[in-house]
Amino acid sequence: MAREEFLLEPGDLGFYGAGLTRPECVLCLADGTVITSHWEGGVSLIDRHGGRRDVLGQRDGGLPPVATNGFALTGAGDFLLADLHGEGGGVWQLSQNGDVRPLLVELDGQALPSANFVGIDHENRIWITISTRHDPRALAYRPGVADGFIILMDKNGARIVADGIGYTNEAIVDPSGAWLYVNETMARRTSRYRIHDDGNGGSRLGPRETFVEYGAGTYPDGLAFDEDGAFWMTSVVSNRVVRVAADRSQTIVIEENDPEQLAVVEKAFLAGEMGREHLDSIQTEVMRSISSIAFGGPDRRTAYLGNLLDSRLYTFESPVPGFTPSHWNVRL
């Protein structure tokens, strides 16, 4: 089957895992391990035989458990957790024995808001996205709000390298290593920034470039590249997986939504009235607000879809392998 003709129906999906707690983000390892975020303090590990182990930790100081949204895996086997909870915020480091300590919870003397995503690239740089400075976050579910930002942690420390973003979501360095791609959920686009040497052994970003814009009902969240240089984007609310080729052409690989319900959400969004209730009340038979995508399996052709509202992952076989992530060969 030609890649441009690769289309799926919800009934074509497989299922993986059970009893998961808001598996918003997914990572895959070469040994078959699949890791998902766990809303109550850490991550869930599913081995290649389907056995599950939860790695959870409790913060000191009376703080609630980290509400893990996006997360990353270090070469040493620690997890970096983006805390979407209002209390704590920022990014926390979780060891496999359950110890939790702050990685970055303030910057320039200011406490960080809720963090959406954290990723580690092949240069061992850490990219952190903050969707908005608004509290509550739902006040930023608006077309005209753009107060999200990106933090880079490298050998020169932590600093904001991009600002004024329309609800910053996943941010991934592309296979060439030359660009940082970022989903702007409420601006409904994927943007990119060229990565430059800052002259001091670290990195900086060039100006924002709009790579592709999306139409009605698409709210870009997750992002993963394949070996052809295309990326696969997941849209919350509309349950769409869109493959965007290097020439910027878009193919909706799969979607599942109620057109009438989607129209209600769209109307609320355009009127500046979207709230959590619009994200948390998706009525579909299979996919329940897909939020991320990762490629695993022996040849990285098995796509795993994370989500906001289900207790399992969805899977399908891709015609092209995913690009090798930095954590691929880590063993836990």
C-alpha cells in the first residue's frame, strides 16, 4: 500500500494495556517496553509480555503527587515528569525506586506554571513546554491567547528560548537535528524554530516559522517523526491522526468524532468559551481524545496512541518506521 493511501477506520485499531490512569504520553523502547504517563505520581511500564508495573512517587512538603502529562526518559533510567497540576508545576525527576525531586520548578526567581511536556533529544538537551501563564489553563483555550513558552536546559543552564506561543504542546527535534517542531494547540498549527549554536557551547532558537496550519476541529497535541522525515500529529477532541509530509501535505490517517458534538466545541472555541468540559466529554465508540503517538515494536512500525480519557492505548501498524528516539536503547 502506498503511504499516501494509508487510511484507517477506528475498527482497524488494536488495544494495548489495561487499567492505565490517564495515559496521555507514550514512549517505546527497543526491548519492547511501552511506558505511559500515570496521572497519580509517575509512569506505568508495560513489558513485551503485557505485564504492567507502576513507578510512582510522593513529593515532600505536602504537595500532591505529580500529575504526569508529558514525560521523558534519561539515559540513566530516570523519568522527567511534566507536572500539569496547579500545585508544584514545572518538571520533576522520578527514579525507578520512587524517589521524587524537583528538576526545574522555578526560573529567574519565579515559580513555573503547570508544565505540558518534557523531551530529551539526541544531544541530551532537555526541552520543556509551558502551555500558558493563565491560571486556570482553560482561560487560554482561546484563538487569540499566545502566552506559552519553551524552556531549554543544556550545559549553559535553563532559560526561555521561545515565547508567545498559542498553547505550547509537544516539542520535538526533527531527524536532521536542525529544527525544533512544536504543536500550538489553540493556534491550530505546527511551528518550527531553527536550532543555532549560541556561541557559548549551548543552543538558541531562531524566529518562529509556521510549518503547517490545520482546519476546523483540529487541535494538535502529540508529535512524532518517521524515517521519511514526515511527522504524525494527534488531535485531541476530534480524534484525528494527521501525517504531515516534508512537502507540508497533510493526510488524515484516521479520525473518530461526532460531527454535531465537534461543531459545538468549535463554536465554543471561536466564541472564546471553550472549557475543560469540552475536552472531557468526548462521545465516541473507540478513541477517547487521543493525545500522543509513539512508534515501537521490533522495527518501530507499531504506532501506540495515548489518550486523555481511556485506560488503554490504541495501536496500528504503520507503513513506515518511526524515527529512532533518544531513549530507544535505554534498558529499565
